[in-house]
Amino acid sequence: MHAIGSIKLGRHPAESFVIDDKTPMPPPGATDAEEALLFEDDAYIDGPIKVDYGTNLRIGKGVYINFNCTFLDTSIITIGARTLIGPGCSFFAATHPLDPFLRNGIKGPELGGAITVGEDCWFGGNVTVCPNVTIGRGVTVGAGSVVTKDVPAFHVVAGNPARIIKKIEPKEPDPLLAASENKETVVAAADRI
């Protein structure tokens, strides 16, 4: 086991690592430009989490990842801005051939299927997301669910396999709340009221 700061490397450098504290996770040796592409501002990771390769994981602005999450990023995993991920969630972009002779134990090919999560989603604890899945904006996934198929925007899904429970009817955001990122805009909006 190798160690670089708070990042521990497992199988092979830059191929598997764990974050043990609440620090952002750049892959070892990432340039500033690569780091900015992989992890946008204000993303928060409450480690430990496990990541397979680390170079195929894209984390949006304001994302929160709770502890004991796993990301097998054989293919691209994209997590949209402001998404909340509960403890113990797993995102498996890795897969293998179904034919046991092609699979050939660990000597066979490792395949990948992208996972895309839209903005403003919420994953309860211990959710599993399988390869080749797109989850739309504003989706809530119930605790313990296994997501095997695409989920349309603004729906609640739960179960194994996850099924649509209901549609979410989002309300228009409060203009003061929406403007809260810019203090001058908040003051100007308050003056108009």
C-alpha cells in the first residue's frame, strides 16, 4: 500500500485510491486543469470513499458525497451539480462478459458503461447504480435501491430493481434564495419588495 498525503493507493498507483478525510480528491499527479475538470468548486467528500481509477470520475459544483461510497470508474461517471449522495452508495461503471469462457476470471476483459447523474439529485443510503444508466435532473433515489435503467428527470424511484414511485413537481425557486450566491443581488431584490 502506497500513501500520498491523505490518499492511499491500493492495487496500482493512479488505479485505486481511498480518501480518509474530508479533502477533495485529485488523482495522484493530476494537473490543475485536470483537477478542475474532475472536481468542480465546493464539492465535499466525507471520506472514506473508494475509487477504482480516479481519472473517469467527474464531480459537479456543490456535490456532497457521504462516507463509504464506491466508484468503479472503468467508464465515465458524471455526478451533476448540487447532488447529494448518502452513505454506502455504489456507482459501478464496470462490467464483464456474461459468457464465462470470455470472462475467464480476472484474465478476461473489463468492460465499462457510462453513468450520468443530472443536477440536484438525492441518493439515499446504500443505493447501487449499474453501468449504462442515465439519471435525470432532480431525481430522488430511495435508500437501498438498485438502479438498472435510465430514470427520467424529476421522479422518485425506489426498490430492487428501482421503479418509478411518483413524479416530482418542482416549484419555482424563491428569487431571494436563488440570488443568495450574490450578496449585491440579494440586497437589490430585497429593496424591490
